[in-house]
Amino acid sequence: MPLTQDFRETIQARVERDLGFRQELLKEGVECLLSGEVEVGKAVLRDFISRSNRS
């Protein structure tokens, strides 16, 4: 199921203002990769990187 624009905007706003949330997003992406959920991990890390580059 594709994510809605409102959800993406909410996550983007939280990433920009909350360092702890950014750190947990990175941690979640790495944990997904290590547990074998490669596509999920890549998607989370892709969001982390693209949102972090805007800050």
C-alpha cells in the first residue's frame, strides 16, 4: 500500500525537528537490514538519508 502524502509530510517534519527520531529511524533501517528485511531497510535508510540532507 503506498504511503499518503500527509504521512510523508508528517514524518519529514518530525525528522527535521527531532534528533532522537532521526537516530531511531537510522537504527530501525540498520536493524531491518541485519534481520534480513533488505527492501524495508533500504526504504527506511533512503528516507533517512533524503530527509537528513534537507536539515
